[in-house]
Amino acid sequence: MRMHSPSLSELHAFATAARLGNFSLAADDLHVTQGAISRAIARLEDHLGLALFERHGRRSVLTSAGRAYLDAVGPAILAIESASAQLRRPHAGAQLRLSVTPTLFSHWLIPRLPDFNARFPGVMLSFAPYRRDDPVSAPEIDGWLRIGQDPWPAHIVADYIVGRELVPICRPQDLQGPQAIRQPADLLRRPLLAHTNYQRNWAQWWAHVGGSGEVPAPAADFELVSMLVQAVIAGMGVAVVQRCLIDDDLAAGRIVIAMDQAVQIERGYFLCRPAGRTPTPALLDFREWLLQQAASASGSAPPGTRENPLAAGT
């Protein structure tokens, strides 16, 4: 059978360059030459028939296609690394087995994981395949990062981490000229783009900013946040998304926040575990680190939790 997947060396070069935003830094990280990184990514782009990076000065920023590809292959690369490391070093230290929603994994968690590894070198992270219908009970998994809202079922203990901030996004040029977006009502005069699973995001945002009347029906909806953002970049319309998922696209200038009127919704990403299971020390360290990362990203104190639930025995 013909293999259609690229080589692991190409995927490692791609994922590392995406994480560090620079081919030279990726080469240092992987202990190869910058030329080797460039050639590996060029082979990968030729294999896929797509440009995966754009140059912005010294930074190499993912294209929309590159971001979508990282969303798809990033968790698999980490899973292979974790499985291989476990076989090589079965007694090196504590293992933390996690299941993570792919969107949060690729857009928010992966860029921060090198910091966790540096601070907790004795903890080996291992990532289980994500299952949308996971009951949060598998004995081989220590913790789950899931999207949801309070109250959670009684058999699940959950800490809110990030994701409740909803912001409107558009292209930079949409804020210029005679038809520029200047107030909330201006957004509703444009085609509205929605997430397939959360089409009420627009209505929630509109109500929170004091809008009156009905919100127009979406012009199109998309199953992945990366696709939704790509549609905004392409000029199909405007969208509202969770602020934590768009850092790279904002930094690259592909999109902007349309106006400084973020709203807080009930839904967000939570670190979960079964209520009847005592958390491992590694999970407690990961929980504390996650809360610190969320606080640093928001510029505020760590989000409130329900009486330190992960520290409780049952």
C-alpha cells in the first residue's frame, strides 16, 4: 500500500518551527542546521501542495493552511513522542496522562508546554486520543481538558482554566475607510460567520453589549476555529471567537479584534477528573501550572475554583 504521510523528520521540523516561530531556533532545538529545517519544510510543502509558513521579518508565521495542518497532526506527534519516551525511560519519573480537546491543544496549550517541561522535568506528559463522548472515567487517564460549563455532573470535579472571553474579529482593513466597523451594530451589517457547534455565540455577544433586535442568521458556519478564522481572513465576513484561540493570528496581523467589547460567557475550558479519584501529585502540579498560565495570559489573578477541588481526595 502506498504511504501518503510525510516523514517524521519533516513533521518534527514543521511542528518545532511552528512552536518557535523561527527556523533558526527550530534548528537549535532539534540540533540540526537551519538548512536542514528549511529543506524538510520545503519537502513537506511540496508533498502537501500548500504553503505552511509566511515570513514576517525574522519570524515564520503559520499560514491558515499551516495552522489547520498543525491542529490535525500536532496531537499525533506528541502522542508518538510520549509513547517512545515511555518505552525508553519507563522509570524516569512520574507520568501524567492527559486527554485534551484538539482546538485548545493546538492553539493554546502546545506553545506553553515547553515551560511546563522546564519547570517539572521529572513529569513525563502523555496524551491520549481525544474522544468527544469521553465519560471522564478511563482509569489510564489522569486528567481531561474539556469544554463545558458549570454545573458539571456530580461525578466530575472541574477547574475552570480559560476560554470564557468572547471577542469579535475581522480583517485589519475592515477597520478603515468609509464603511469601517466603529460600533457593534456595524458588525451585524456584515456577513456573520459562526462555529457549527456554537451558533448562538453571536446572539450571546450581541445581548451582552446591549444590542436590541434579532441577530441575522449566519452566512456560513465552520466546524473548526481554524477554518472560521481562515474565512474571516479571506473576507467572507466577521466572527466571534474565544480570545484564547487566536493569539498567533493576532500576532501575525492576519486578523484584529474588531472592538474592545469582549463579553464573558459561561462556557470555557476546564481541567476535569473523576470525583471519586485522588489526584496524583503530577496532576496537582499541572493544575497549578495551568492556572498560572491562564492568569498570565489574561493579566489577572488566577480564576476562582471551587474550594481547590482537585486537591480534595474525593
